[in-house]
Amino acid sequence: MLRFLANNIEQVDLALEHVAKGDANNARFGLMLLDNVVEITLHQIAKDTQGERSSYLYRDEPYEHAAALKAALGQHFDAKVKFTKKIGKLADDAGDSIAIFHSFRNEVYHIGVQHEAILPAIVPFYFKLSCELLRSYKPTWLGYSPGMSLPERSKKYFGADRFFPGGIEDYHNACKTLGESVSFKPVEMATALADHMDEVIEEQNIAIDMIATGGPRQYSRDQAIVETFAWRTAFSDEGKKFGREKGFSGSVFQFVTWLAENYPFPFRSDPIEGWQARAARVREEKNPHKALKKYRDFMTQTADARDALDDAHRQVDQYIDEQIDRMRGK
């Protein structure tokens, strides 16, 4: 178990080296390192609980969180967070933020999303949360063997005695020291998140203007929203299913018109003012957990709408390019 603790410290110390550099690429490396050590620790908490509940003391006693424990011992990160929250070893807000950071890590690692605009500002927060989680972990036992060699980076945090290289107090002190090694200011994170939201919203503001005024037909901004969603929905499985269930029959153009009048789109009017208000609330948020959640909720909840507007914007740009080429005789 001492080696497990030392390996955790080794990894966090390496993450510190990257996070301290303050750029997006190093923040990305730091995020992945931190997320790995957090997942390992959450899994170990579940394993410790399993060992405790299977002991003679509790062997015949039903466990109220048995289903959550079984899920936590599997491969799903969210189940590990959920279980650790259930047994009171992780605060709800910290668990929710950790889950959000894990989703960022998956996007960075598996999907290739860069998150360059926000990573340098948010990863120090994850660093703090990771150190707090690791520091709260108390193993059920602490085993070591004479002559045990600890990972190189971790040695500076543990004792030098080759017969007793360190104990739980050294580990907790290491977590405290590491946690204090990174400067984190909630207001700076909230500002970075709100700045990115403002950039995203302005891109959509421009897109709506172009959709409304740049195509072959002129619309109001509200009409541009409905037309965009109607055309996108008309060719989607969900839209076709909706039409069948409601008994629609007619041409594609009639279907688009019918959807514009009947389909429950996420919104039917210009969303920019409301989106700007959401960004302003993130900018004013003093609680970093709430700021992160508000940002993530906005990006998740508006993703499909923004994708639809971006696609319609590209089509209008293509139409404009075609008109310019035609005027030039191409």
C-alpha cells in the first residue's frame, strides 16, 4: 500500500510540472495525469470498502450501498464518483466537478477536442481537487517491506530510512504540500470560462445574422432560427419519426413548413440575449464548482443548436461564394 500511495504522489508531482507552465498543451498533459490518479484513488476506495464489507465482522450483514459498490468496482468513472459520494468520502460539489473534469479529459484524449481557451484556467482547480481527494484517503492498512524503493519523484516527500521509507503522515503532508504548490483563483477561472462563452455566443450571433440576411431568402432572426431547425429536423431520424407518428404526408418542402409550425424545437426565438445573460452569471460566480457547472451546462445544452446554426451558416457562405463566382463569370 505504501507503494500505491507513493505512485500517486509521483504522478501528481509530474502533473505539477506541467500545470505550473501555464500553457494549454502542458495543462492538457496535467489534466490527463490528474484524472488518472483520481480514478485510481476512487477505485481503491471502492476496493477498500469491498474488503471491509467481506470481513467476518460484516459478512452476514446486508449493505445498503451494495449495488453502488458493485458498479464502482467496474470500469465506469461516474459510478466510482457516485459511490464515493454515497459513503460520504467525497462532497457532492467536488464529485460533480471531478465528473466534469473527467468528461473534459475524455474529450481531450478520445475525441481530440482541444479546449485551449479554458484549460490553463481550469486545470489548477482540478489539481486542487485531486490533492484534496488524495489527502482525504486513509488506507485500511499500510504495508511496506525492508529495502523498498520508492518512485524517484516521490522520495522527496517521504522519509529516507531504507527500513521504513515513510508512513501515512508523510503521504498526507505530501498531498498538502502539492496542493499548496499551485496558485488557483476562482475569479480568474470564472473570467476565462465566461470569456470563452462570450466568444462562442458571438460566433452564433454572427451565424444567425448571416442565415437571416445572406441567403436567397430574407428572414427575421427568429424566423432564421425556426427555418434552421426545421430543415435540420426534416432529415433526421427523430424528425421523420415525429412526422410518421403525427400522420404527416406531403413533399419535403411541405414537411419543412409543417415542422416549423408543429415540432417542439428547443427554442423558437433569438437566443443570444439569454445566452449572454448566462455568460454574465458565470462571470459573476464566486463558487468555482458552480461556475464550472454553469459553463458545462451551457456548452452541453446548446451544443446541438450551435451545430445546427454553424451548419446553416456554412451553407449560406457557400451560397454567397457561388453568387460571387457567377457574377465573375466563373
